[in-house]
Amino acid sequence: MRLTFRTMALVLVLLALLVPFTSFASDGPCPDDPELSAECVDVAPPYYAVINRSVEYLYPDRPGTGCQPIILNHPECTDCLNDADAIDFETEVCATLPAPTDPTVDTIVYEMCCDCATDPAGNWWFRIHILDPAGGGTCPIDPNNPDWIEGLPPGTGIDLPMPVIVGGLALIGAGLLAAGVLVRRRSMQTA
């Protein structure tokens, strides 16, 4: 009986430790830093720009790579798919980017948006722009990919924050401990 109480107390302590970790992990809709991915592209082009965050980091302070995308300060919860809410992407992003070094190759600019108008947790969406090879500061939407695409573009991603990893390990540990107690209890009953 004492073993059961000890196990229950340990599980409760682990769950109590898990609460602050989960509060750190819930960082609002669409976790903020796609820059922390181990698979992110660390040189540009292609360029990446997140259009709706609560902070702003523009080129050249932020190189626009998959590791460090350009970030625009616009309301976070918008309907990305609604053109009525669209920002002037060409003026805010493309006009500040350098002209492509090779005009024969398309220079891609990914426009990324956290759409939390329909889902409070938010969903990442992106669309593809092609930077003007003449260096005119324009970047029309790619005619071959005119629609928004759900998810993050290739070359970027979101790392799981450390609290989620530690919390997950604690939860797995508690589950294994509970399973061990059940096995021990059954083995003692049959003996």
C-alpha cells in the first residue's frame, strides 16, 4: 500500500512540474520562431517573410533566410486567405530586397502568415512570389502557384521548444512508472 502512495505522490509531483513547462510552450497562435529549425535555409535567396507578428524585423537587419525571416508588425490574428485584409507585400518587403544576381533564375520570396481567424491555435500558410529580375522592387505572385498553401515553406520550420520536450519526457516517465507499479502489484498478487 505504501508503494502505491509513493508512486501517486511522485506522479503528482511530476504533473505539478509539467504545468509551468506547458505554460512556457503555449506561445500563442503559430509558435513564433520558425527561425529555430535545424532544417532551415541559412542563406538567401530564397527569401522568407512572416507578415503578421507583433514585432518587426526588416531587411537588412534580418537577412530574410529560413533561419531568420523578415518579420512584419501587423495584427497577429488575421484571415490570411482573404485578399481584403492583404498588406502591400511588394512595398513592405520586395522593394527592400536586393536585385537578383542572376536574372535568368527566378528568385523566390515566400510570404508566410499565421491564420488564426478560424482556428485560435493558428495555422501557417504561405504563398510564392517571384522577385523582379530587373531589380524593380516588385515581386508578383508566382503564376504557377497563385494560391495560399497550408503549412510552412521548404527550408524553414518550427523547433519544439525545450519545455515541450522536457514535459513530454516527464509524462513518458510517469507512464512507465505507473506501468511498473501495476506489473509489480500483479506479480505480488500471484505469488
